[in-house]
Amino acid sequence: MYYFCFGKLFQISGIERRSMLPVALARLARVSRKWIIVVKGEAWFKEKFLHVLTPVTIVALLVTLIFLFSFKGEVILARPLTIL
């Protein structure tokens, strides 16, 4: 698969494509955090936004673990030393 970026054409392999989404989401979160702080202020961000976001992140991590073990559970049970 090819991607056009910075005026050049790049060939991207499968593993590189799969790693692009988490990197893009982290970048988006960083930019949106800075934007929210500029618009609403740091006090609002810490007092209101983080209190709403904290339960969401805990649920998201739990869902990630459930997906991880549901898709790779057979491998983990077959070779338990792979998780060390």
C-alpha cells in the first residue's frame, strides 16, 4: 500500500499500517488537550474534564484487555511463557 505524505510517495508495510492508528490517536489527544486548555482553561480541564475522562479511560483499558485475551487467548494458553 502506498501513502502520499510530505510531497513524496511512501510504501507502507502491514505492521507500519497497524502502528499508525495508535500514533495518530495519541497525537490527536495531545493536540485536543492543548486546545481544551487554551479554550476552557487549565482549572476547568483539571476539575471538570479529567473527572469525566478518568472512568472512560479505565473502561477503555478494560475493553482492550478483554479484546487482547479474546483474540490471543489460545496462544497464551498454549505457550504461557510468551507473556513474560
